[in-house]
Amino acid sequence: MLLLVPFVAYLDPAWYDRMEPRVLGFPFFYAYQLGWIALTSILIGVVLFLGRLRR
């Protein structure tokens, strides 16, 4: 279920397809995607950790 969160976040580009506000000099579109890359990595780590606990 945790891995559905990034999938849903990318479903509708109209949510994040804009230039402003700029985040660390990047247009919002790119900052949004870079942020989700980092969050998805963390979520994958959590899912793997929880999967190993269940064994």
C-alpha cells in the first residue's frame, strides 16, 4: 500500500505542472519530481524493512 502513494502522486501532472514557485532555483515541476524520487526511495526502504520483519 505504501508504494501506491508515489504512483498516485504522479497520476495527474496538472497538479504539479507549473514553473512557480521555484524551489532551490528549480522550477516547481522538477523540484516536485526530485522530491518524490527521494521519498519513493525512503518508502521502498521502509517496505523492504517491514517485509524482512514479517519473515
